[in-house]
Amino acid sequence: MQPVIGLTSRTLRLRAAARDRPVETVARAYVDALEAEGALCVLLPNPAETARAAEYAALLDGIVLTGGDDPHAHLFGEEPHPKIERVDLRRDRFEIALVKAALQRGQPLLGICRGVQLLNIALGGDIYQDIEAQTDSSVCHSQHTLGDEAWHEVEIPEGSRLAGYLGRRRLAVNSFHHQACRRPGKGLSVAATAVGDGLVEALEDPEHAFFLGVQWHPEIGPDAASRGLFAGFVQAAREAASASSKV
């Protein structure tokens, strides 16, 4: 069975015919990683009405919250920090509604980079708006390399679902973020921390079949073990689709 996976999109401004037009985009690497595991991918737009989230979720077997802009600080009761970068509140609100719809349906969900932060915020957690300004971390989390090779390591708790998917307790990861999850939301457990400063690098709901987010970008490497995330996610979506077809 080929499960249908919805990928959230980033809204960019495309200049065409002397006008700036908003367009919905998704990085091809997400699609390639999911298709390699047998999934069928569809791009989810950012509708104005958050009620659409439940309607979209009903069409899917799994959801991926992709990377992108900073979440708006108002979503977790704070004012924007001076170092916050571009925000898209319309996307934020839609993705929060998607997280809740997925949780209600018992639907597999994978959050990547910004995605783990939105997953956390949707369940009542919060984030550091800027790691450098709001923590005493000595680890640089926004790498300065031409490629996407490993930048720092993460530690993964024994017995976590993430450890099961990756098959290891320590992993070298890429790092392209200036924000990070701070207080985990309801039902979420810390599934990885950064070596050197202990900042949250992954969250999961251990009671859910697959409800997990990571701060790095497994779709672009650098370690092949990260692809185990996509294999586990697509399998969970496949099982969800099979169970749904039998109802």
C-alpha cells in the first residue's frame, strides 16, 4: 500500500509580471526521502481558515511539518525578540491545527526543524526565540558550512522511539536553526539533546504510534541512520492507511 503523506509548505514571494505573488513551496529533498520509502507526497497549502486542517488530515495517512520561518512568539504568550526572523502567522495557525487534528486521529506525524518547534507549541510548550541571546550555550546551532554535513552530535535516551528508529544512541547531525524547544508540551518527552549544551533536539509522544519531531534535517543527511526516521514514519502511515481501509 502506498500511503499518502501531506507536506506543509512555506509561503514565499515570487516576482512575476512586475508583481510579487505569494507561492507555496516545499523542498524537493523531503519528497525524495519519502518517495524512497514508498510514499505518495502531496503539498499542503496554507489556507486562511484553520478549520481546513481537519479536512486535509482526513485525506491523508500521515503529515510532515517541514522547515521554514520562525514561529510567532504570540503563539506561546511572549513578545517577539529582536533577533526573531521572518514569521508567517497564517502558516503557524494552520500547522497548529494540523498537529491537533493528527493527534485526535491517531495519525502519524513527523516534524522537522521548525516542525518540531510548531509541534511543541501546538501542545502547550514553548521555544527559545534566539539560542545565543537566551541561553548560555557554547554550541553553535546554525552551521557555517557550504554543505549539509554533520555539525554537532546529539544524545538519544535508551528506550525512546527515536532510538529504535535510528538504531543508535548518539548521532552526528546537521544544524540550521537559531531557535530551539524549551519546555516540552503536554504528553511530549525529550527524545534527543545536543551534546555540549543539552538543548532539546527531538521530542516524541511515547503513547502515539508515530508522533515525533527532530531539530535537524534528516532528509539531507548527513548520516544514513537519519533515513530510518522516514522508513519508520512511512511504515506507520502505511499501517494507518491499512487500518482505515478495513473500517
